[in-house]
Amino acid sequence: MIRFLSLLALPLGLAACTAIPPQSPGARPEAYMALGTEPGWTLEITPGLLNYTGDYGDTRILEPNPGARPSFNGERYAGKRLAVDITHVECSDGMSDRRYRDTVTVTADAKTVKGCGGGILAPETLAGTNWSFVSIGGVSVAGDRVATLAFEETKLSGSAGCNRFSGSYTSDGTTLRAGQALDVRAIERNQVVLASQADNMTFNVDPAATTLLADATARVSAFTPEQKQLTPATLRSRRDLWPYMVTFRDKKEFNDGTVFEVGTKLPLAEFDGRQVKLIEPEKYITYTFSAETTDFYDACLQAVLSPGPSRVYQELAGVLSAGDSTQTVDLLGENAPEFLVIYHAADWCPYCAQTSPDVISWYRELKEAGDKRFQLVIISNDKSPEEFRRHLGKFGPAAVATPPEISPKLFVLNQTTGVRSRSLPDFYVIDRAGKVVIPAANGMPVVRVRAVLDRTKTL
């Protein structure tokens, strides 16, 4: 199936694939590099310095290079705060398929970590390696979308443009041969990638011998002009088309034991033009995937035809708590409020105690007048559930709030406002499209809250 026709521009083939080349075991480069994981660390050794970064960036040590002393099968650097032992024994970093020439042990302020360094070694077998297409027939295929190829024991898989392919292969050390195939997997400029349903074997045929180009043309002709203009590059800035939740098309497994089955939905945090960054809600950590392994592109195409609720509305819809247990707020249906009045506050905040009476009075008058265009949403910064319930109760049954344990995790709201840290109180208005229509004002807390309240009369 063609998933995103505007992207089909990269020919497929097995010529001129490249991995990171090995370095010969001669003289060391001017800068010797080493790295390790859990906790992440890096070390750079230059003729004049030892430059160590550890604990995922929290620890930094820079000191003069004391010079290398011979050690058993390697070298040792003994500085004041750093001791580095390099042993010429092959090493794997444990997080990728790369193998390194040396095993490296670093002791930084009495804390010891281990990892790998020196040149990257060539793989002994294709199984377990990943490659990128650089050229085909001497013609560069470099662009903003890299075609990739990954090998297992008897199968290969990869992506090219918006399409993915897989199948069996054999190798005699100099030549790769892919197996026979039956079903369409991809359409490229000069070939069609076909695959067998039984064993995923793949091969290529001339598209002129099929009806696929005509079918593709028919689908593109049904696209709107705006859909035809979409590319990964333009989608980077079209957050209005991004879905809030992204669905997996392929099963994904990680070394930490995390497994995402086909059909799993995760919130979208970012798209960089090639990959999507998704949030695992329970651990609240991000995972990065190729966009083609999800329904991201299809969702963006569909959003052109039928825009849904904004990502901010979708994010808040699932986490709001009502002041009255019978109170419900529909943020996703036809009766969704036109504007969300966002109020970052806390019961312990002295400035909030000054501004909240104005907000409460304004909102009560709106509800008594039957105005349904505005919904007050309190982003709670309270310190306990009891404090949160007491705080929310002051605003009456029509107000809703995000519980304090949820408020720091509202990544879409923070993206929309462009604010990473806030001073309380903070007060602004967002419309149904997810745009800030009345930004936070300047001045003393009471002044800036009243300024926003006055501007709501213009909406």
C-alpha cells in the first residue's frame, strides 16, 4: 500500500551501501574517543587534555593529559581526578551492533565506569548489522530521507522513502541475493518491490509491466492541493496537522524489556522530519521511531480533510478533574468550548490568593449569563491531594483542573505556549484550534491577570 505518495522519490537497490568504516590499527587519531552507558559517559583524550563527561552530562572533568604509561596489553593515564585504563581487547557498547577495538575503564573521582574506545571494527557477519544507502550505480541517493537496510540471520529489512520492505537473502561473501516475492511492498522511480506473503522474500520488477503506476496516479489525483504539498520537511512545522496519539504498524522491542505491540497508541511529542518521538505515559520517557512504522503520515493527510480537536484539547480532555463530581466537560465533541482560559495556580501561592478572586468572580458571571464559549481550566501546582481539592473547591462546580501530579507532564500545552518554566500565577487563553489567542500579560500578578480578563471581552 502507498502510504504517503509525496515522498516516493528514492530508488531501491543493494549497491553502494555503507556502514561506518573500520579504522586500521595503526597510529591513534589525534583525539582518542571512548564511551559507555548506564550511566552514559564519554571521554576524549587529546595530546594536551583528558576531557570526561559522565552521569549523562551531570559530571564534567577536564584536566591536563599526564601522558600514557604502558600497561598490560594497553596504556594507562593517571591524572589527579581521572584514571584511564585502555586495554586492547575487543568491546561492544551493549546498545548497538558496533564493536570497538579497545575496552576502556575510567575512574572519575573514585567512581569507576566501563565502556569501549578506539576505532570501530568491521562486522564479522551481516547478521545484526544496519546499513544506509549512499549511492546506486555511482549516483548519490543522499537526501533528507535516508534509505536503510538491516540484516538478521536469514532475512533483511529496510525502508526507502515512505515504504518498508523485507525478505530472505543469501550471501557468498561478495554478492547478495534476495528471494522471490509476490505482493507489492513499494513503488520507486524505476522499480516495484514485491514480497511473498509466506516468507517475506522480496525482488524488484519494472513498474511498466504492472498497473501500479496507474493506480498510484489515481490516488494522487484524489489528493487535495494541500495534501499534494505535504512533505516530511513541511510537516515539521505543521503541528496543526499532527495527531495527538500515534498508532504502531509494527511490533517494537527494546533492550530495557519494553514492548510495543501492533496497534499500540502513544502520545506524540515531536516529529523531526523523519522520526517521531513518542511518550510512554507510565514511565514518562520518550522513544524514537521511524515515522513510517506508525500511522503518523496517514493521520496528517486525514487532518487536511477533516481537522479534529486540537492536540491541546485532546491532551487536557483525558486528565481534567471536575470540582463537582457530576460536572462533565466535553472538549472533543461538537459542544466543546470555543476557548480554554488557562490558569496556572496553587493554594499555597500568595500571589494566586490575590488574583484568584478576580478570576472566580469573572467566571461566575459568565456562567450565570449562560456563556458557554469559555471554559476555565486550572493547571494545579498544589503540593498534596488535600490541598488540590481545597483549592479547586474555591472555584465552584463549573471549574475543572489538572491534578498536580499531571500538570508537569502537559507537554503539548508547554509546546503550544513555548514556556518551559513558569512563575505563578500564569494566565492566558487558547482557542479550539490550539492557538494562544490571548497571551499572558506583563506586570504585577493582579495587573496581568486583569489585563487578560479585560481582553476576553474582545473575543
